[in-house]
Amino acid sequence: MYKPQPKLTIGLPVYNGEKLLEQALDCLLNQTFSDFELIICDNASTDNTEEICRNYAAQDARIIYYRNPYNIGCACNFNRVFKLAQGEYFKWASYDDLHAPNFLSKCIQVLEENPDYVLCHSHTYFIDEQGNFLKTYDIKLNTDSEKPEVRFTELLTKHLCYQMYGVFRTSVLAKVPPMGGYGTADGVFLHRLGMIGKFYEIPEYLFFARCHPQQSMSMYFPDYLSFTENDPEYSVDTFPDFYEYSVWFDSSKKGKILFPHWRILTENIRSIVQSKLSFQQQLSCYLGIVEKLAGTESLLLQDIVVAIQQFKKRLEKSPTTKNGEYVQQYSRN
């Protein structure tokens, strides 16, 4: 049976989302814009997520359900839903966040009428587990600037990356490397996208970000609500645990020696090097890194200290001879 290509693909990666998943699905399925496919990639959930998804897929032909045989990590699951997308536009959705009924229609209208925008999102406010209002998210960035170097520098501002849950042009997303398996990979992803084109933020509160103990930010970034206003006061002590975040993004990194803050810095630099910006524009981006990341240099030193400690622990656990040469121990029956 012929199935026409949808205008929009919604990709919903999920792991153990039974508590809030149905509310998120109902919110998406009841949007005023309905020409979409909803691709769910279940990351080998161990709760009732699979049953919920299969029940919804049986009732709505727009839903396509996939289940990974094992947990492939957050970043890989995010990338997988995009690889499966067929729509002209694409949107990531979380299993716990909610949207106003006209969120999709307003975002797509903006993109249809303005070909120079690559992403459209809206104002955001926070809700609790019961859906009650908590506070507004007031970080506003100049990502609709005509200058790509300005957009890049603006996106270096400490923010919570909620633009990731807007509506993208699929053709433009395909030009950006997939999301990496490291802390703040979503932020780097947005930097690269911002170099290509402008973002538009609808001046209405149409996206409702859920705050609850089971979400990754609550686990690894417990003070994240302090980053909800422009120019927040902060110290490096309030930053996320990027070591654990890296493992959450990519489970294959568990137990490995990592340099998460160096990785973020080098990925930002790689974004500039691989861009098509002029020399002057690239120089402006480098200056933006120096300006925006000032005060966090100690985190680079912290990476080195932690790596040395981890290396020492590995040496202590390894059998050695007196002169430091590794030996193999045998046991007798």
C-alpha cells in the first residue's frame, strides 16, 4: 500500500519512560498540524515503555516503533531517529516534555515563509512532574543574526540547548555531523548548525520542559535551573558532571579515561576549522571562544588531574615485577 511522504518527521528516542510517555505522545498526536510520522526508538527499556509504544502504534498509523536490542547510548539513539526520518522537516521530541497544540503548525509556518531559517523553536517554560508551572526560561540568544560568527558566539553562551526540540529543515541537518557521544554534544551540534543558517524563536511559550528526578540533567546537573536567565551568576562548581554525562551520551565510554572538557574545547575549534567561513569570520569565532569560556580554564586542568588519578589506579591493579614490567600470573590446580 502506497504511503505518502510526510511533511514532518518527529523522532522520539526513549529509555524507561513509562511514567510520562503517554502524556508526551498524546500532546504530539493532538497537534493542530497532523501531516507527520512519529518514529519512536526504544533504547532497550526495562519498564513498560515497549507495551505503551506498541499500543499507541496499533491505534495511530503515523507511529513507527523500533526497539534496540541493547542500550546504544543517548547520542546514538538520537542519531538513529534522524537516520530513519522521511519528512521535509524534522523534530526531536522527549518522552517527558509537552507542547502547546499549535507548536508544530507555528514552527512550520515560519520555515515555509522564511527559507533562510534552518530551525524554528519557541519560548520555553518549566513544569514539574504534575505539569504545574515552575518558571520561565529567559535566556534569549541572537541566533537570527545575519552573521554566522555572531550566531556561533551567541550559542557559546551558557544555556540549556532547548533549541534542539524545535523544528529543523531535514536537508540542513544532513549537512551537520551526527551528535557526538560527549558532554554538551547537543550544544556543539547547535554551534555547527548556527554557522549554516539562522534560528527563529517564536515569541510565545509553546514548549514546556519537564523537571523531574529521573531526567539526565537532574542526575548530572542538579543546579541547571540556575541557568535560566541571561548572564546568570555561576561558578564552575555548579557545572554538570561531564564525566558521567559523556557515559550517558555514549555508554561505550564507561570505565575509559576521558578528557571531557578538552573534548568540548577541541570540538568547538573543529567546528570553526571545518566551517566555510572566511578567515575574518573564523577569527571572530576564536575570539568568541576566548570570551565566552573565560573563567572555566580550571576545568581543563581538572581533566588532567582526574586522568592521572585514574591511570595510577589502573597501575596499582595491574600485576608487575619490581622493575615495573608487566607479568602474567598463573595458578596451579
